[in-house]
Amino acid sequence: MINYKIDVENEYSGWDIDEKEISDFGGKVMNFFAGQPEITAGWCLSGYDYKTISFDILFCDGEKTHIINRDYRGKDYSADIITFALFADSADDERIIQEFEINLGEIIIALDKIKSSADEKGISKETELKFMISHGIMHLLGFDHQTEEEFNFVVKQQKKVLESMGIKYDKI
């Protein structure tokens, strides 16, 4: 059995986040993805011996994602989500596993942008947030969306995991 250690921090004062609920949700997403052969066939965890998967989720605002984007990615705009996929983006011989634990990296989400996006789509902010968390987890697992085919695969998996939890998401 795999253990999941998901640290959640909320720096955004405009949305009270239940950090345990988000951590539990992240674990459920990981468990679901671990049971999907189309994901495990291409994820960054293949061939490694581990007992624990960890990652961080930071909630902030668009101003902070703008600074992070500018300073670390050379992109001068705010983002709804930024993912630092430390394990997936490292060369195979540079991937670190300590005491059978793999740290996948960090997901940073601008909650003000999630609220705006949810309003535009006419859905709840919680549904939009869960969709974005599942998106970040896909990135942490090594999936990108540089092509339309890759984008469609990632979105399909996000929808599947939400549907498995009784959440319908049909807004893109």
C-alpha cells in the first residue's frame, strides 16, 4: 500500500480552505490515477521502489503566481496554477528517493483566479478547484499538454477522476 503525504498551505485570505479535506482529496486522486493503466504506463513513478509519495499544495493569489512565474519561469503573467514537478522533470539518474519516499514537487494555485474562472464557467469554486488540483497532480506525475492530443488526454483523466467521486465537470 502506498502512503500519501500531502502538505497544504493557504496564504490566501479570501477563501477558507479545509487543509485536511484538500490533502484527503489529493490522496484519492493519486489512488485513482494509480489504478488507471493508461496513466501508470506513462507516469514518472515506473520502475522505482517507494512506500510514500509526497507533494505540497500552496494556495495564494494571482499576484504571487505572477511573481513566481516571472522569477522562476521567465514568464511575465499570473497563472491559475503553476506546477513544479521536481521528480518528473529530473533526469532519471538525478531523481531522489529518501527512505522509500518520493517527493513529486509542488502545486501552486491562485485561488482568486479559480474563483473568477468558476464564475465565468457557472460552476462552483470547489469543483473548479478540484479540477485544477487533479490537473496539477497530472503534471507532478509527468504528464504535459504541449499538443492537442496530450491536452485531451490530461483533461480526460481529470474528468474521469472527478466523475469517480460523483463530481461532474463539463466546462473547459
